[in-house]
Amino acid sequence: MNQTEQLLARFFENDLNAAEEAQLLSACQSDADLRRELIDITRVHRSLQWLHHEEDTPRFESEVMMRLEPDEIQSAAFVAGVIAKVHPAPRKKSWFWISVSAAAAAIALLATAGLFLNSSQKPNVVAGPHVAVVTSYTGSSDPEFKVGQALSIGALKVRSGSVGLSFADGALLSVEGPAELMLISSGRARLIQGKASAHVPDGAEGFTIETPGVELVDLGTEFGVSVNAAGEADVHVFTGEVEARLPGDEASPGSLVALNTADSRRFASDGASLGSPIGPNDYPSPPSPGIDAPRTQGAVHFLQQPPLSVETGHLQSNEFILLFKERDSVELTRETIVSFAKPGRYTSAQKNPTKIRPPHQVTSYLLHYDPTLPSISPSKQRREGSVTFSTPVVGVIQKHMALNLTDDLFGHPSAVYDQAKGRGSERKLKDASSDVIVLSRDRRTLHFNLAVSGDLDQIRVLVKTPDSPPLR
């Protein structure tokens, strides 16, 4: 074992001194192959850590199955064989060598089966940990989900009620319990049993729902899908077009079936077409945004319901910037200080507060970005997105104290705010890590480029209500 391999081994033992850490960091910075090797070993180490703790075995299964071909039964049997092969590894050895020996056995089995796929072979697997966020939930008094909760790749069970999801690629999904599904990527889910409806806006075409017998690929539409206990899948297209992809192989490729507005079809678990699909009214209502709802793009996702808390650490995600409505039709009876109110480009390093004067009636929204690792490389932790409102923006509040002072007037009455910690889009130590906000000339679109270096970023946006006097 050479010196670099020794450093890697001691790195996973958490046994490096400061000089050795610097040596390994320098080696990784100059050697791309070493960086890739470290990333690969880290992933295997994480998976095997789940495997060697009995309660986390399902996470190991999920991680490995995401890298296998979609034949769920064969994949599950294969993973079970891997677990049976590597679980007896002795625990008295150092954790690194347990990981390496178990990983070697797992990789050997994977290679023998021809199923060890890299990311270029399986584009559905995403690198980021979060692929969807909960935008609404109606159910029991003991909620299974919280609005604003980010979800990772893996199994998702909805025991009762209805859950709204927004995928990172832009598709919206409404799932009616009881239901069971698997989140596969930022643009793909597998419905194992239950009912769901999807709304796929422009730019999110290609969103796919897998079922036991058919893949449903959205081509820009709204559709419902239901899977019963026998694995039969019903689909109904409310508007637009869906491409149903039936299973096949190299000798006999599966056929493609185009389903258009008002079309319904039932597919058996083997892909055969059957009759008597359920009616359109038996699906959840498609999660279509309302006429006046903000239109979001990029990392910004609109929550249909306000979260119970936007305190630091409560709704964390590196992928999602959350937006929700706080209050409707607030009457401004006195001058209100905001960070800016005119079209232009603004950074968190600028100090240019202004006043908006009555009479004005506004609706307030809060933008919330709380990454899980805000202290690591803020300039590389950036997320970007935009939101377009149906009425012009009256003013934007982005400073900690100004947010605190306006919570009573503009904040949602049932949400908990964190006034003790830095929550605004504050001035950063370096311009390179400053937040950037652009208000369009028509004052309807805000573009955000955010990098957190403290606790979190929150930005309050005040937009004109339809009956308010014209902006001056």
C-alpha cells in the first residue's frame, strides 16, 4: 500500500493529523483520478455503513437498486444476495477495512452480474441528495410529512390524505393515500400502488412515472395514473399528450402508445392493454397552479401551503429555495422601509434602503433558503432561480432587522420565524459570495442567485394586490 493509499485509509479512520490532511488535500487538488477514487470510495463507504447497521439496510438496498436495471424483482433478489454475502464481515476489524472487504465482495458480485453501472449509463440517478419537496399535505392530525420538507431518492409511503410534491426538474405531483412510490430522480418516480396526478409545465417535459407494466412519459400535459394491488395501471390524460412505453427487449422492442387529451387506458402488469379503466373523477385533482399563483423556475419552488416553521435548520436543502405566501391584502397606512423598490440589479453588499408610501395594499411572500452545509464554500453553494408574479413588486425586504420588524405586519400568523439568528440576505465578506437579486423592468419577475455563508437567507417580497392604486 503506497503513501496515498495509507492517507486514504487513515482519512476514513478519522486519524489524520493537520499536516496529513493538508497533504491529502493537495494531492486531491492536483490529481483528478485521485479525486474520483475518493468520491467512489466515499459512496461505497456510506452504502456499507448503512448495510452494517441493521436498521439502515433498506437505505443500502435503495441506493444499490437505483444503479440497477429497472427489473425490480431481479434487482431485489440480486441486492439480497449482496447483503447475504457481505453482512458476515467481522466487526472487530477497523471500520475502513470492513468497508473495503465488504465493498470488494459487493463490487465483485456486481461486476459478475454485469450490473455495476456508472452515472453515464444510468442518467436517472442524480448526484444531489434531494429530488423533490413537499408543497402541501392534508391528512391525519399526526402528520406524516411537513410542508417544505425536502425528499431524497428512495421509497415514499403515503398512508392517508394527500401529498403535493414539486420535483427539482419542475413537475408537480399530487399523491392520494394510501399509496407507495419510489422517488428515482429529479424527473422520474415509480408508482408501486395507489393514485397520483401530474402537472408538467413547459421546460419539464419528459417527466416519467414508472408502473409495473408501462412507463408513462409526459410530453407537456396533465395526467392521472392509478396502480391497483394486481399491478394493473390505469392512466387518463386530462390535457396534452402522454407516451406509454411498453416493456420489450433487444429481440422484440416494446411498442410506444400515444395517449392524447381525454384518452384513458388500462395496462396489465406485463404491459398488455386491458379494458375498463377507472373514470377521470377517480384520480386526485391535477396540481395545476392557479391563475394568480407565482410562476417559479430553477431552484425556486412554490409551496401551496405555508410551513409551520421557517426557523434555522427546520427546512434544510441544498437544492430547493422555498417560496410561500404569508399574508393577503395588507393595507399600508404609513411609510414602510424596504431594501429596494425599483427595477435593477442588487447585491447583499449594497446598502440602499428606500421607502414605499401609502396608499398601498400588498400581498407578502417569503423566500427561504437554508442549505444543509452553509459553512462550506458559499460561492460553490449557490442556487439560482426566478419567480414571476401576476402583479408588480412594490418592494423587497432582505435585511435581518427589517425582516424582524415586519414579521408582525407581513408574516404568516401560524408560521414560526427565527428572529434570534441571521436570516436576511446579508452582506458577505467577499463580493464573490454576495447574493444577487434582479427586479425586471416590468417589476413582475425577481431573479435570485443566493449563496449562504451564515445561518440562512430569507427575502420578503411585497406585491401589489389587484385593486391597489397604481404604482408611482
